[in-house]
Amino acid sequence: MADNKRDYYEVLGVQKGASDDELKKAYRAMVKKYHPDLHPDDKDAEEKMKEVNEAYDILSDKEKRARYDQFGFAGVDPSYSAGQGGGGFGGFSGGSYGGFGDIGDIFESFFGGGFGQQTRSNPNAPRKGQDIKTAVQISFMEACKGTGVDIRVNRLERCPDCGGTGARAGTSAEICPDCRGTGTVRVTQRTPLGVFQSTKSCDRCGGKGKVIKDVCPSCQGQGRVRRVLSKNVSIPQGIDDGQTLRITGEGDCGLNGGQNGDLIIRVNVRADEMFEREGFDIYSEVPISYMQAALGDEINIPTIDGSVKYRIPAGTQNGDTFHLRGQGVPRLYRSGRGDHHATVRVVVPKGLSKKQADLLKAFDDSLDDRNRPDKRKFSDWFKS
Ligand SMILES: [Zn+2]
Ligand SMILES: [Zn+2]
């Protein structure tokens, strides 16, 4: 890059022995010619301005100028002597704006913020409407099966009376007389360096280039009106607590033809007494009797589809879990379902009569090691 740099004197258009005054004069002329405020969005002018600043930065400094005269760019540009970003001779700010002394300060003060701020946001550019966030609460079962809910939406819509123009029906916005529709006005400023012209956003029309004389009474010229409406939203099966749905284009109306915002609905799912959910699997507990556990039985397992018959084997233990494949929650936006995991709880009978207690004791006495292996283990443990 540095290889095709132009000679600093050439950049400013002065002789090698130019006096300070001549330098200053040349610099002013170049600034007038290439200042970015006079050439918005002109990359070429911006590059030229950088080049001019760099040249003036060096040549206006006695020491740097002397080094430049003697060694050329190698005398002033750190990248020549010490590679990228190296220290070198220092003192030169690498061609960026700023750092050019008193004159720079004067520019800063009257161009307001200086260079590099040429990208004003265009007030006529299409802008997307705001997203609207809301929440709904549904039951556990509704989340599993899907449902429809009515929600209230409070949003900005295109004004039906003016069609979004903001001008009273039958009239239209007019070209702004201050800026003649350009949205910008020229500002002339006198400074010690001469007269400068710059542009700024037109105050009268806010940069839009148009003014509304006869404002639409329905929207006060905003082009949008607030409306509260009820909307039926279908909640897909498989949704889980805390998940959100995004309905594209159902938020606030966009501006200048921009697209509408979205409607974002957070779904809160109430807990269920019987079922717990993890992903698309469901967990539940099923009470069984001591006898059912010992002898096995066909039991009823409640699932989200209702009661399902399931045969548990003889010798089922408290806490054993049985898996019903594909009987959990339908997968959101996909096919297939999770599983249902049913854990049995053996219910120990309470309030036994004398006769029942005697029968139970007699039954327990009849058990041997084969029926209850842990009985032996415990007695062995006590013996040792
Ligand atoms: Zn209107
Ligand atoms: Zn204007």
C-alpha cells in the first residue's frame, strides 16, 4: 500500500521548499476541495482527504518534515522501519483523521463532530414495525395435544383513513419548501480559514423532503393507529413450558413500507397433578397393592391418551418402572412421540384388624429364603 504513496509535496501541490504559509494555504484549498462534508458518500474524496491530512501532518511538523526530506517515507512512516504497527520514528498517526493540530480543532468545532459521520439515517428508509410480546397460559394436557387460544393484541396498524400517508383523505403530502424535497439544507459558515458549505438535515420536514399540510385527524399524521383486537392463535402439540411462538407480520405495522413486526407469544404451561414431563417423555406414579406386586396383575396406567392396560409381572418391587414406548408427548413440529414411564408404588395396608394381622403374620412366617432372599442376608448379617 505504502509503495504507491504519492509524494507529500505533490499531494498538497507545493514545491519542496514551500514556506509554512504556502503549506497552510495549499492545505486549506485541498480541504475545501475534498472535505467529506461536501462529498457525502464519496469514497474517492474521503481517500484524497486522508492523503491530504497525512501530508499536512508531516510537512507542518518541522522535525518530521526534515526527516521526510532526508529519508523519504522511511523517515516518518513506522511501517517502513519496523513493520506493521511497529514503533518506528513514531509521531505519525497512521493516516487516520484527527491529530492534525489547531486547524483540525477548528474543523471539529464547526463541522460538529468532525469527519467520518456522514452516514445519517435516512428518514424515508423502510423500517420494520416493533415486535409485540405477550404470554398465554395453557394446561398440561393442552400443551400435549395442541389447542387454540384467544389473545388480545394491542398494536399499531396502518391508518385506514389515510392509508398510512398521514395526510387527510383526499390530500397528500407536499414537497417541503425549505429543502425542495431533498431533505437536506446547505449551511454556509465563515471561519478563519474561509467560507465553508456543509449540508444538514432539514428541520422543517425532519429530512423527509415532504410536509403534510392537512393532517389526517385519525392518526394525527402518524400514518398508524393503535388498535386492540382479539386473535385466535393455534398452539401446536408438543409445546413445553416457557417456549415461544413467533407469528410473523402480526406485530406493529412497519414504516415507509417496511415489513410488520412479529407477534411473540410465550407459552406458560400449568403443572399437572398426575404427570411430569421432561422433553417429550412423561413420568407418572401408579399405586398398586401388596398382592398385585407379589402375584402380578393387569393394572391401569393413566397416560395422556387415557387409561392403558398393562400387565406387571409377579414379584414387582416398589419403585419398579415400566416403559410405554411412544405414548408420551408428540414431538413439536415433528412426527413421533416420547415415552411414558410409569413407576409403581406399593401401598402398604393400614388399620388392619386382629384377624388380618394374624393372617399376615402367618403368611410372613411361611416365607422361606426362596421367596425373600434378603431375609437370609439380614439374618446372616446379624449373626456375624
Ligand atoms: Zn391517518
Ligand atoms: Zn425539508
